[in-house]
Amino acid sequence: MTEKKALIFGISGQDGAYLTHLLLSRGYCVYGTSRDAGVNNFENLMRMGIRDRVQIFSAATTDFRSILSILTAVGPSEIYNLAGQSSVAMSFDQPIEAFDSIAVATLNILECVRFSRLPIRMFNAVSSECFGNTAEPATEEMPFQPRSPYAMAKAAGYWATKTYREAYNMHVCSGLLSNHDSPLRPPRFVCKKIVATAVRIAKGSCEKLQLGNVNIQRDWGLAAEYADAMYRMLQQPSPDDYIIATGETNSLREFIDTVFSTLGLDADKHVEINSTLYRPLDLPVSRLSPAKAQNGLGWTAKTKMRDLAKLLVRCELDGTVGPLPWTSH
């Protein structure tokens, strides 16, 4: 049987690392890209114990020639586009970089796939931020109302993917992903910042946790479970777009309280609100319906916010990468 080949753009991030582990466990030969593979230490792949099982190419996703060269060399059957700026807050400071690294890059990869004429299936990572404020649970049919440069870029990538699917009959699809975290997140992300700071305080640090708006409400899930959903999407006979979410919405304040109480601490004594950390625009509430993914992919998020918070605390304390759903049975 011919070995399946997968190419992951954005392999060094949390989603790329978990997805790589899943694909390797399924017998895939996995390739990835980095802007400069020679200087990237691929810490997440190292922590997962799989760095030496992956071949990495240096490439910029906005460079048509380099992407086409990689497609020709690898001949992948599946592509996962997880690359690009991943921070909503950063996108307000670097909006053009956000649009180039997300929207332009997605269009570039799509055009390379079309130009190559290879029978490639492609997954494109989109964000639930595209829906904007959703008092009622968003479905795949809800119009987008992006409120950040990041969401604008993701929405453009979504429409590019949908257009290529319909215009060129390509097997390409987008996952509209809710907030998802893991022990592999870098410190600049709020959930990691909260957990890491709380653990240091529990160990004796006298610092205060500085945060912006803690009243926002989001749907938080576990990154490893979301990687499983990405994989399932490309195994479907027909390409389609799916919301990937837990279906449960909680406030950031509730996440903070869960983290600190898990460590036996009172959050009110250790958290300070810093108005300079507020974003220019923010979504008060994000509610999402994962019904289509549940029915079409047989995928259901098992880790909701409170379990996620407790898991992140445990992993921060013991240095592990968390459970891998595809190895639990």
C-alpha cells in the first residue's frame, strides 16, 4: 500500500505538533515548513518526541515558487494550512502582516495546489472570530462580522477556499475553530499566561497577574481534540466547512477562577486589571454550535473549559503535553 504523505504549513505551532503526532500514528509520512528551518528548534515537536520523524522545508507561504517546489518534491495527498499570524491582539499592531500571512498565504497555497494538478486534499484553519459577536450560537450559515484584522484575514482565507472548491472542483475545506489551548501554547497567549503565572504564584512568587478585559465570553477547547477534527474533515468523501467547538461558552473570569482554585488560591488576591491590555475592539460573547461536526464527522469535544483549565495546570506543574485522544484506545 502506498504511504500517505501530509504537508503541514505551520507545523511548529501547537496545532501542527498535535496534528503531526496524529498523522504519524496513522502511518503518514509527514512534512512541514518553516520560514527558516535552520534556526527554528521546533520545541513543540521536540516535546512531543517526534522531531526526528518529520522532514522540514524552509519556505514562506507567500512565495509561490517555493511552495510549488515543495508540492512537486513531496507530492502530498493532504495539506493542512495552519500557518500565519495567530494572535488577535498582535493583529491590531501588525494588520498588514496578519493579512499577508493568513489571507494572501492561503490564496497562494490554493493556487499552487491548482497549478500543480496533483490530487491533493487541503484543510484551511479559520477562526470563529470571523462571526463577530454571537449572542445566539453561530452555525456555518451565519454571515461573518469580523472585528479584528486577524478575523478579517481569516474570513478572506475562508472565502478563497470556498471559491476554489466551487470554481475548480478542488477537495478543499475550512475548519471554523473556536479558541483552543494546550500546554504547547507560547506565553503570549492569555490562557497560557494565566496558568503559568498562577503556578508561579502557587510556588511562592509575589507577582500580580496583569490582565485586560476578563468579562469576555468564549468557547474554549483542547487543541489535541481539534487536531483530530481537522484530520476527520479531510477523510470525508466530499469537502465541506465545519465549526469546531465545544458548544459551551464561559467568561475569561470563570477560566481564571478555575485555574486559581485548582491551585488552592483566591484569584481576587492575585489578579489586577490593566486597562492598557484592552484591545481596540473585542467580542463580548462568542457562542458556537458544533452540531454539524457532531453529525457529519462523528466528532464531539470531550474537554470543556473547566476540565481544560485543570488539565493546563497539571501539565504546567509536571511539564507534560497532555492527553492524545488518538492513543487512548
